[in-house]
Amino acid sequence: MTALLPIVEELADAADHHTRAQWLLAVPLTIIVRDHLTIRRLLTAAGFHEGLSYLEAEIAALSATRGRDGLAPITIRTTREYARIGVQIIARGCALEGESQA
């Protein structure tokens, strides 16, 4: 028996970066906040550097003091979007490669 939530176990059981990227894009942000240390450990062990960048950007955005407009500073928002794009490319690119091989 493990202390991980079933949704975090999905990340632990992921076989490749494609699956990890899909998981990161789909997991509720509350899980990222709650289990970010475990998620960081799993991504580090897998050598998924793009996923780590995305995780750190999400944590920074969720932790940032917001301005009068209710938004995090533009530097944090931009970093978050670039990190998200990197993970999206991995999530989509691998899927397209898999489709062409079938």
C-alpha cells in the first residue's frame, strides 16, 4: 500500500515523457499544489526536465502575489505559458508519432 493518491500513482507509473506530459496538462491544479514535492521527485527521477520546468512555473504562478488586475506579474505568466507550450509539444508530438507508426 502506498501513501500516494491514485492520480499521483498514475504519474509514478507513467512509462514515458509523453504520458507524463499528458498527465501534467490534465491533473487538477489543486493536486499540483498539494503534492508538488512528490511530483517534483517523480519528474526528477524520470529525467523529465521540461515537466520540471512546467511544474516550477505553475507553482510560481499559483504562489505569486497578484496585482490590482488580479493577475500574476507578466514575467511569471509568460514563463508559465512557455513552459506549458513545451509540455504541450511533447504531449502532442509523441501522440502524432504514435499515430503515424500504426
